[in-house]
Amino acid sequence: MVEILLIKEQKNIFFNIQYISYRFDVCEKTIYLLLKELQSLDLIKHNFRKNQLVFLSMLDYKQSKIFQSKSQEVETESKQDFSQFPARFFKDMNCIVNRIIKQDTKDFNRTFSIQDKLWKLKVSENKFIDYKGIFLEFEEVNDSQCTIRMPYTYLTNEIPPKLSHPFHKNIIKSKILKGLNAITYREDLQGGCNEKIA
């Protein structure tokens, strides 16, 4: 149909269904089913058939269901947050975050500078799974009773990747590590780093 449309250079087109059937080696019923599908998507309007000729109109793609669906998907993706993720995801991510914290404590034992205070990572308790988000918990170096939670979106300044992305967990893990590096306290910088707090 695209070829026919380009030849005709207009939105109203017609074609010989028998010729199309022979050319693409499909039966006429298949062609009608495809036309019906295109019409249901608001891509074409089937006008009428006269003998072997089929008359139809090409509709505006931007008004079609396909375009509107894609626009809606892009809009949803740009507004995506953790509210769309299932509870199982948060249980898995809580385990990953705790592994990051244990590994960091074991290998580096880093100190983080947040609002001019020094903090250490703390293994999150199960209560944080109930929240619709990923949090990292910090305890103050000089006062272990003082703790703060920092959300993923605040630490990374990014929205989470789509759940349908095959590597979404790896991406989140990588972004967390990058965010932690950004707030790591360094004496040679006299504590100069990004200051964040939840």
C-alpha cells in the first residue's frame, strides 16, 4: 500500500485485490484481514469495493492508535517511579543493597560526607521493603543512634530504568555505586564532595 500511495501521491488510493494477492502470494481473505486490522488501528479507512478494486483512504498517523500508544508510553516512561514496581522487586533490591553495603564495609570502610557531617553505611532492616522505593541507610560516625535514609532517586539524580529492561537490576546497582562514590569523604579534598540528605 505504501508503494501504491507513493505512486498516487494522495491519501485516497485504490488497488486491484487480485493483483496484490498474486504479487504477494496471499489469499484475498488475508488481505481483508490485514486491511481490517489497519482500520482498527485508525491507519486507514476502507471506503468500498467495486469488482476487483478496493478503495480506501490513508488516515493521519498522528491520530492513529499506534502513535497515541507510543506517545503515552514515552510519557509514562518519563514520569516513571518506583510506584509501578512489584513488591518482589524491592525484596530483591534490598538484598542487593545490603550486599553492596557489606562489601563496602569489608573492603573500604568508607566515610561519606552529607551536610557537613560524616556518615557510615548501615545495613537496612526488612522494614524498608515496605516502602515503594530503594533506600540506603546511613548512621552518623559520632552518634550511631542518628540515622538517615537516602532514596535511590536522590542519590543518583535519575529515575529508575524500566522494569522490562533486561539489565534493570545491574543498572540500579551501578548507579548506586556511582552515587556513593560521589559523596565519599576524602581528606585530601577537605571533605569537599556532593552534599545530600534524604
